[in-house]
Amino acid sequence: MNPLQGRVSRNGRRFLIAAGMILAITGLAKLLTVTGDTTLLRVPDPIFGVEFRYLMAAVGLAELVIAGFCFFTRWDALSTVMVAWVASGFMLYRVGIRSADWQRPCGCLGDLTDVLRISSQTAEWISIGLLGFLLVGSYGVLVQRLKCVEIGQSDVRKSISGRKQ
């Protein structure tokens, strides 16, 4: 049995729905932001060296694709791996931004902060909380899934070895 195939637990499925909603909202916010004309969109990203406009568009599209997997496929384990992958990438990007001594707030929520009328510091804390949820939740579901696969495989081995005797 491949650990990337199949369903996850009920709580794992709930996590995927929540993760899908988070990724869909932040992905849409990024895509709506890149249609604007703020100066920050033309500034090169300190990590990748491309304009923020293109980086936000690519990441927003990736978030929407992963959200689609979370909502519309039966590949729960693969969806969880995708959430873990993108959340890990976000975490590494944040570490890189801090290492590059970037002083501007994270634009990961796009123009959603303006719509909700929240400060950049509040947006920063919200994005860190969402990132923590995605990281802890996805890796927790994956560990649970791998344990279930191991238990299932050992049960199959026991039943096969019991039949041979």
C-alpha cells in the first residue's frame, strides 16, 4: 500500500478542508493584488530576484491548485503532502527574507489586509499563525497516515504468515 494514495482520517480530512480554505483565500488575495499597480509589485524579491508581481502570481496559482486538490480529489494523502510542501516552502522563504534583512512586512495576504483594515503587524501575526497551522497540521496528518500504513502492513504480514503455517 502506497502511503501517498488513499484517504486520511476524519480529522485529517477536516484539516485538508481548513487548509484548502486558507490556501484558496490567500491565493486569491495574491492574484487580486498582482492586478494592482503598487510600487512594491515592481520591486525585485530579495530571494529569487524577480519582481514581486510575478512571484505572487506564481505562488497564488500554486496555492489555488493545492486548494483544489484539498477540496476536489480523493487523493487526501497526496493533498496533505502538497500542503506540507508549500508550507515548508513558505517557512524557508520567511527564514530567507529575515536572513536577507528585509524590513518590509510580508505581502503573503496580498491586499486582503487593506480590505480587512488591519495593520501590517497584525497581518504578520496572522500569517505566522496560519503558517504554523499548515505546518503542524500537515506534518501531523502525515505522521498519523504513515503510522496507519505501518500498522496495516504489519497486520497483512501477520495474516499472510499465519496462513502459510
